[in-house]
Amino acid sequence: MLVAINRNSIIFHVLIILVLAGLATNFFTEYQLGGLNKYAAKHLVVFSIVLISSVIWKLKWMTTSLLFIIMVYINILSSTIYLPFRLEDANLNFEAYFSRVEMIVFVMGLLLAVFEKPWHQFVVVGYNTAFIIACAMLYPELPLGKYILAFIMISSVGAVSFFVFNRVIRLQNELQEQHQVVSVQNEELMELTTFRKDIMKIIAHDLRTPIHQISMLTTITRNSKSKSDRNEYLGLLQQSIDKTYGMLDNLLNWAMQNDETLKSYMDINLYELVEGIKNQYSQNLSEKNLSLVNAVDKEFNLFYSKEVFQTVIRNLLTNAIKFSPQNQRILIDNMENESHFSLRVHNMAEQVDEEKLGKINTGQIVTSSLGTKKEKGSGKGLFICKRMLKKNNGGLKLSKSPKGVTAEIQIFKSIPFETNLGLA
């Protein structure tokens, strides 16, 4: 429709009251002139139909559109349907009556085209054509030219308004679709901007610890008097720098990518991928005297985004180290069932907040907890990991196990991208 009718619109309520008042006035006028004759009865019937329809509409048992159509068509019908009775009235000025009816048809047709659908014009024009033919047959005294002129005017206006309004409505729909597209794009842009900010926070957090380690090793190396000790510290320093450089390079590459490039899939050997990440975290593991067991099947290959998998595993391993007590073991293994492939990270965390695990599983951001050695975190790492997996046909599920926490990366086999399944 060209203009929508609002149920709560004051103007529409006023329109209903005016229609009812006009019908009531017509009834009382006819009643005073000739009692309860056929004209007065007609107005009473029309008034009753509109009143009952309005009450039903007010009770929300009828749509606003249907009530409007009833009011418009009842006006057209009430003006034309008792034509034979009007012709019997000796005091009737038929030309004035005919002109008044044509004006009513003209106005009502435009109202239907504007507030409803333009195709109503064809209904109105068709009905008016039948009315004009009936008038010409029942009242030939009126010049034929007047009937033809009325037909041409109403039909021409109806046809023009149909095509014009129909075109305007199509343009409105196209603009609305474009507006929806722009709104979606704006939402995605805002989400991406927030996502990028969160990524930079995580990068800053993840680099804080290795840079601190480099600073400490540099100080120890400078103060060391033994050449052998200095060489050993220099070796550790070189390892820490290489690890930090590799981590920074991966994080920055990932931060500069968009959702489509994250879907750049390749064949990945997960055992080798885990081994590479294990080497990067060797110093973090040794500081807590933790052992990392890579129990992933050496033949386990997966066609997936390497960037996504590396980022998620690093995040899960960071959390596992953070919450594991000293002298414990972290286990990484894999499994497969009918619906998905899984890579699981098991740690021996002693205190598990099950409420937080539930919030993480439902995609909520949680407040970061301190690790066993007071390590801090951003609290958004798992949230971002879940977002990436969700956009890449996967999910992340955390669960409490008898000896700690299990974080499971799930890659679905045949489910369309961005499907939730309650895991993301």
C-alpha cells in the first residue's frame, strides 16, 4: 500500500466517528421526511454494518485494513444499489444524483488506491461501469454523452492512478529493501569494529606476559657473570623472542583479516599444528612445571581454516595453563562421531565456576578470573573464539570433568555455516 493505516492512529478513529455521524445524520433526515421508509432503512442498515464492524475491529477481531475496505465499499454500494427506487421518486433530480454518485466513486476509488492496493481501482471502475450502463438503460432521458464522459473520466483516473501508485509502491519496496540492506551492513560494520577492538585488547594481553619474560631474561643475562650461564640465558632469550615474534605475527595477520579470509580452508594435520603451538608455550609450561601431552592422532587431517584453529587452540591452551595448578598435566586429544570432529583440551583446574562455563557456552562475555599464580585475562578471548567458530561451521563447548575442565572444539560435518545448535 502507498500509505499504511495505523490501528492506533487518531485520524483513523476520527474518520470512523465522522462516517458513523454522517450515516446517522442521513438516517434521521430521511426519517423526519418520510418516517421509516426504504431510504431511512437503508441508512440504518449501513450505519449498523459500520458500527458493528467498528466494534469488532476495536476488539481486535478484525484488521484495520478490512474495516477500511468495508467502510469504503459500503459507501459506494449504499449510493448505487437502490438506483431503481430513486428512479421512482418524482422529486428526484437524477442528473444531480448521478453526479453525486460519480463523485463518491471517484473519491472512494482514490482512497482505496492510496490506503489499500491500487488494484481496487479496477474493481471500482468495473462496478461503476455496470452502474453507468444501468443508469443509461433505466434513465435514457439523460444525454448519452454525460454517461460516456463519466465513464471516460472515472476509468481514465482509475487506470492512471493504478499504474502511478503501483510504480510508487514498487519504488517504496525497493527503497525499503535497500534500507534493510544498509541497516544490516551497518550492524555488521559495528559488530566488526567492536570485534577488531576486542582483538587488539587480546593481542595486548597475550603479548604482556612474553614481553615481561623477555625483560626478565634480559636483566638476568646482563647480570650474569658466568659465560655458560649467559649463553644459556641468551638461548632462552632467543627462544622467547622467536616465540613472541611468531605469536605477534599470527595475531596481527589474524586481526587484519575479515570473515571471508578466515574461511580460507586448507588441509591441516592437527597433530603437527598442536606440536607447533606446544613449542611456543614451552616456557609458560615450564614456569608451572606443567606437562602438555599431545595425544592427537598423527593421521588426523582436517580441511579447515588454519588461522581459526591456531587462534582457538592458543586461547584454550593459555586458559589451561592459567588455571592449572603446578606439577599437573594438560592433555590434548581428538575424537569423531557422526555429526562432528572434535579437538579437546583437558586441564586439572581445581576450582571450576560452573555458572561461568554455562555463560560461555551460551555466548556471553564473562569477567576474567585470576589464574593459580594470579595471572590476569581479558575475559573476551573465548567469546571471540566462539564467534569465529560459529562463522566457520563450528562450535566451542566447555564442561566440567571429574579432574578439571574440558574445552571441546567441534567442527560439524554437514551443517550449514552460522548454524547455532546451542553451542555458539
